[in-house]
Amino acid sequence: MAVEFISAVHTDSGASGPAASSRTGFDPGYLRRYARALDDGGFDHTLVAYHSASPDALQVAQFVATHTERVRPILAHRPGVVFPTHAARALATLDRISNGRLSLHIISGGSDEEQHREGDYLGKSERYERSDEYIRILRKVWQADGPVSHEGKYFRFEGYHSDVKPVNGLIPVSVGGSSQDAYRVGGQQGDIFGLWGEPLKETAEQIAAVNTVADAAGRPRPRIWVSFRPIIAPTDELAWEKAHRTLGVLKDAAKNTESLRHYRTTGRPANVGSQRLLDIAERGEVHDRCLWTAPAVATNAAGASTALVGSPETVARALLDYVDIGCELLSIRGYDPLNDAIDYARHILPLVRQELAHRAATAQAA
């Protein structure tokens, strides 16, 4: 199993999502430093997130690709915003700019309120149906030698042709979510399937659900991507002290309605993934080796929000627990994004990779 690490870039020095205390929108100098820190630190991929209020993700991904040499951007993309023929050409162009480093993360949308901000009024099941059709169109355009026509439930066009193709013929496609619709589309269409950090038992159950769909469709099982917000310090005790300080910052930021006015949705989250995180938090604050759910409660489970808390050795062992149940892509990003990314590169990535190399050497010798 080839295990790889994912981070997430940020476009300004404010923390992400509900942890944000200030927003300048886009700071090219900060983003350049951030992207190069990931490149130099040995991360394999970095997510370029999407939100209706954020800087344009496609242009951010191009900026990242231009200012790095090896880290691979994973571009989050909403099918309801751009017509698929245009997206196919734009994505292929970006893949050429990055010399084949691009991956695509399809976001069907878990919040009706957020989707309405960009004029998307389809229901959740319909959005997943549209994503399925959208992915099939992208691949059809990328692989076609001549004009392509399509007539489906959500898209129709005739005689489309693009002169630009991805470097490797196709761009890897990631799908994420925790609903049955997500499992279906991810199992049938995804090269990668993304999960938020739940306890090992629940994560294994979700992996099995996705694999069952992929097996039934007769296609390769997607690589599993799991996301956490590690909080590390030299010892477990110091890490938990740091964790509770971080929690205080998150709670204070959640009260700042002005800085979060474009990012907040009202009431209990509509998406299943956030609901699951909150339900898990009700069952306990700490799960397995060191999975901490309190940040999910503080942020109303807005995105990947559960933490792994401990020394680098403890957190590395926890990540390896997820590798052992089938997770190949480990997404780790902190609530202090740039500084945490530098710390992870120094202290977490080497430990996990050393253990995996030891396991491989042991298996080969045996």
C-alpha cells in the first residue's frame, strides 16, 4: 500500500473556517510561503478547498502548481457552478501547467443553504446524480479523439471538442461524503474516496460500504482518504494542554458572527458527515488511541474538525492505525495551518514513513 500525505493550503494568515479570526481574502506572499513549505516538507498532495465566499479555487490551484515542484494540488470543485465541457478544458489546462500533478475533488454539496448562495436549488440526491453525470462527461471529453455529444438528465451538448488533454490521459477524481448517495457515486466513479476522521470502527464500516459499491460495479476500489486536525507537542501531557488552549480559541471564534457571516449555516448541519461527527462526540470526547471530538462540537462540525492529540509518536501510531484498516491517503492540517504544517513535516511524516519502510523491509525479508 502506497501511503501518502495530504495538507490543505490557505490563502491568508487567518485560520480556516470557523477558526478564522480575520480574513484578508488573498495574500499571495503568504500562499507562496505556505505552498513551498508543503513542497519542501515532503507532503504529497494539498487540498485547494472550495467555498462560495473564498478566492477562486481554480486560480489558487494554478498559483500553487506554479510555485511548487512536487506537491500535487487536489482541486475541490462544485459541479453546479461551471458547465462540464468548460470544466474539462480548464482542468486539462491546469493539469498541463502542473505537469500532470492535478487531482480533482468533486463536492456535491451537503448544505442547501450554502448551495443556494450560488444559485443551486437541486436537492441533495439530485446533486449527487448530477455529480455522477458530470464525472462521466469529464472523462468522456478527456478521452475523446473527436467531437463529443451528450444528452443526460442534467447536461446536454453537441459536437464538443477540446484540443487540450490531461498529461496522463485522465485526471484522478476524488469523491467524498458519508451518505448512501456519496458511497454510491464514490464507489462507482471515484479513484479516491474522502472521509472525515471518525473512530476506527466507524471508518472501517464506511470503507466497506464504498468498497461494496465498487465491487458491484466491477471497478477498482477507490483509495481511501481520511482527514484529521492533529494537535502535537513534545509529550502527550503538553499536547492535551495545547489542545484545550486551541479549543478556547475555536469557541471564541465561533462567537464572532461578523468574521464568519459567509461561512456559517444555521442550526444542526444538513450534511450527514457533520451529523455523524456530532453524534460521535455525544458518545464520548476521546475515542481509540487519541481521536478528540471536542473541536467538532465547537465548530458545529464544519468540515474535517476532529483532532488527533498527543506527542508525535502517539499521533503517528494513531495514523498507522488508520493505515491498518485501509486508509492510503492521510490528510493532516492544523488549526494553526502554516506552523502546524511545518511541525507535521518535521515530526509526523518521518515517523510514519519510517515505520512503513520498516514494515515493507520486514515483509520482504520474510
